[in-house]
Amino acid sequence: MEKPRQERLGQLLLEKNLITDDQLKEALSEHEDTGKSLGRVLIEKGMLTEGQLTSVLAEQIGIKYIDLDSYQIDPAAAVLVDGNLARRYSVMPIEFEDGKLVVAMSDPTNVFALDDLRIMTGMEILPVVSTRDEINAAIDRYIHTDVDLEEVLEEVPLPEEVEEGETEELKEAAGEAPIVKYVNLIIDEAVNENASDVHIEPGEKDVRIRYRVDGVLHEVRKSPKRIHPGLVSRIKILANMNIAERRVPQDGRFAMTVGSKFIDLRVASLPTVYGEKIVLRILDRSSILMKLEDLGMEPEPLEVFKNAFRRPYGTVIVTGPTGCGKTTTLYAALAELNKREVNVITVEDPVEYQMAGCNQVQVNAKVGLTFAASLRSILRCDPDIVMIGEVRDPESAKMAIESALTGHMVLCTLHTNDAPAAMTRMTEMGVEPFLISSAVDAVVSQRLARKLCKRCKEETTYDAEYLESVGFPVDEMKDEKVVLYRAKKGGCPFCAGTGFRGRIGVFEVLHVDEEIEKLVVSLATAREIGNEARKRGMKTLRQDGFIKVKNGITSIEEILRVIM
């Protein structure tokens, strides 16, 4: 029975021009050899997407296929099913139709799932088909938790004010079940929304909760001011901070599991007029490890970068503001360098990802373990590759350069606005120019720009005069019609109404060749070094951003927002 069914599926795929005769023959042959289903073979070989296969299978059994990524789900339907059950059966309620509950399922033949859904909702179920990935994404977006926000807030039995020094009252408030649920809900929701930071900001009469998603802050909700003491205390207890001290800033960290993700959270408190502001930095250990090819570098600068860090000794500097992805870029390089035959040691503050095979040192200024002190110890441990999380002071800058000159490959970060400025910044920190020119092989400056939503981005045109004024390469558009895109106003469900989803790196890679070395030794300015580098083929941050605009990845407005 199995073989005819597979052949019927193959015939249906041929009729819809989704695969060719040769592809079908090749897939059927592997199906017979391995026993894998025809659909799985086609997906693994890249001949078919899971969505295409699911839609054809749905047609084969007479059930409608729904693309959940672009479907407007009814929130009232979504909340009828418990999140745990939805994940276990891979189901997602999406709307009501003729008194029935329409449920997207990855396996609509699962009678146990259908029975449980009927019992839980008390409604007749109308199944439709969607892919497992699309259903999981929808569950993350619409079924954050089985705890209702308003119910939690109503349960909070806190007074308007907690007097200074009432530590026991604060601990008691922080341990209340509603506050515990509320803090867990905020973190769960932030992780599911792919937020990088959570801001909890007290006002005169309420507490504002904001998430930073793709580099932009979005206000999520305002909560009653009475929950603020318990909310802050709960987070401080988790982060092992002093809950009785509210007059000075504090730092802490803790870890927790959200769904299948293990999340590290860095906590910072800041006294304000209306109470302590809390910022949670969310570090997803699985997301920081990216391949070099996935960062967004164009082929030529990527080759310059690779050639620089693959050398047996020298220095590669990555620059940019806080939160622009410098650490992710360095980890991508380390992933290629991390081999059994080399000794890799890193010094970081904090250690954002634990990489197997690397010796990672956590800076601890309280006990005197600074970047400079760590570096001195590292160099006595016979390293081949050293990664310095941040060059902050003249001592660590000099040691980084000297390490490169004594036979080590040094990867480090620095805070400058562009790549040429890194050379002059090192000089200002007291490093001799002739040492910099000899030790530094490449400087990478980067920013993160939001990517346009693939589902709803729309074509647009601009006046040539405007494009020229912002430096867009208009001359290249004369011989060919270039279609540019922008974010759709109001977005779509897939991008949560923002018009953007995800981020991509924008890079400026300075190759330190003989001419650049001469300029550094002669104490040339960053502008002079930049002019020479551009003559020698370096693309600036804005030029690299405009390449991504031409490729339809982002918009002109977004590049102008993140790059001066």
C-alpha cells in the first residue's frame, strides 16, 4: 500500500510543477533504498519546502492548508487552548467558523489531539493543515503562558509604598505567587518576542514595561505602581542583589529556561526620581553562535577579514557601539579558529557564551581580576589565540599589541565610530604608532540594521535628487532598473505590525596594507586614513548598507537611522 501512495504523491507534485521527472525518480530511488518517506527525501535534498509538501498532502486528504506566517489569527480563539497541550500536539486555534473552532494542525489525523481539543474547549473542531515550524512560531506569539495578565495583577496584594529598610516586607512581597508569575511572564514574553532587553521603568502613577526588539524599544504595557516594590525585589533576589539598597546602582545576573531555550539574564538597577529602573539584558546562548557567512558581510570584505584572523599572529579589531554585535562577530571567527591543536583563551566581561574547547576568563574587578591583570596571566599560559572582550584602558591596549608582536593572534573589540578611527584611538591610548602599524592586520566596524519583513515589504521609488543627497549610488541605476523596498505601514502578523523582522550586520572592513601603515606611523588623522582606505577599495558602513538596500534586505530609511 505504501508504494502506490508515494507514487500518487509524486504524481501530484509533478502535476503542480513543484518537482521534475528526474527529481522524482531520484527521490523514489532513495525512498526505496532508505525507507524514508518520499516527502522527507524531497525536503532533505532541497527539492521541496516543508510548506509546499504540507499543502499538497492537505489537498491529498481533502483538508485546507493555511500559511500561518501570513494569517491573521483571532486572539480570542488562540487563548482557548493551554500552551502545553498546543505544543504537545502541535496545534494552534486560529478562528471561529459556523460555531466551530478552526485549529491548525501538523497532523490532522491525530484523533487523540482532536478529542482532547473538544473536551478542553467544549466546541466542535474544524482541522486545517500547517507546518510544525509555523505552528510553533504562532504558539510563541499568541500563547505565551497559561496565566492571564490582568488576573495576576488583580491578585497582587501590595501596599502603595514600602518604607525604607523594610527588608522582610520586601522579601515577602517578592515571594508572593502573583509577583513570581508576573516576573516569569515578562521574561517568557520577552524571549518569545526575540527581545534583547527588558526595561522596567517606574513613573509617578504606573510602571512602564518596554522590550527592545531588533534594536528598537516597544512599549508593551503599563502596570499599577503598587506592584513596583515586589517586582524589583523579585528580580533582585533572582540576580543575587541587595534588595535593601535602593540608593546606588547595582548589577547582577541569573539564568533560567524558557521553553527549550537556556537564557542568561544580566540585570542592572538604576535609582530614579520615582524608584528603581531595572534593565534585563537577555542573552540566548544558542543565538550568539553564527557562521561567518550568516553575519551579512559581502564576499570581498569577508575574505579580508578571514585572511586577517587566519594568520598565525597579528591583531584584528572589531569596533562599534554597545549592542552592535561585536561579540557575535568575534565568536564566529573563534568558531573557525577553535581547533584541538591550538590553545584559545578569552577574557570577557561577562562571558556571554560558553564555547567548548576555549578557556574563558570572567573579569572580576572586585577581586582585582581586570582585563589587564587577566592578560598578564593569560600570556604565561602559552596561548595561540587570545580574545579580549574589550580594550578599555592604555595598559590592556599596549598588552594586546605586544601580544600580537610576540607571536599570538589577538582578537579584540574597541569603541569607535568607524574602522579608521580605531588606529588613532589606539595611538591616543598611548600605544606607539609603529607598533600599531606592525601588529594590526584588519579593523572591522559594524552596525545592526533591521531586515524588512519578507511577507509584507513593498516596492517603492525615490527621487534621484534625494538618492544623491544621501549618497545612494544613483549612477549604477542608469543602465538597469533597480527596485527598492520599504517597510509596509502597519506591517503584518508575521512581523508584529512593525514591517521589520530580524537584523543583519552592516560592515566596514579596513585592510591594513603598506600604505595604511605609513599613514599610521606618520600620525595621520582618521579622516586621512579613511580617504586612503576608500581609494584602495574599502566600502564604508553606509555604502555597505546601500548594497543591502539594493538587494531588498533593508530600506534606505533604516540605513540612515543606524548610520550617520
